[in-house]
Amino acid sequence: MSWRRSTFLLPTLIALLSAFGLFAALLGDGLWDAPAWLGLGIPAVLGTWPLLRRRKKLPR
């Protein structure tokens, strides 16, 4: 089965990335800050990406 046909693959990967980011944020400071930012930032960007796209201008 291809990854495009799987309904739950992408949401599962986003959830795992978020869980990893939360876990890294709880572990401590220093080297754990970068994985926490990535693990929590990437899902946030993916969730807001459709809102950030430019709208096409309608012809008059």
C-alpha cells in the first residue's frame, strides 16, 4: 500500500513528531531545546500552512 493511500499515515507522523517535541521539551534545557523547537514547530507550520498560502486574484 502506498503512503498516499493510507489515510492515517501523515496524521500519525505529525502526532509522533509532536509527542517527540513535547518529550524533548520536558527533558531539559540546552541540547534538548533544538529538538523541542523542531518537534513542536514543524507540526504547527504544517497545521497553518493552508492559511498562509496566497489567494489567487479573481478576474474582474
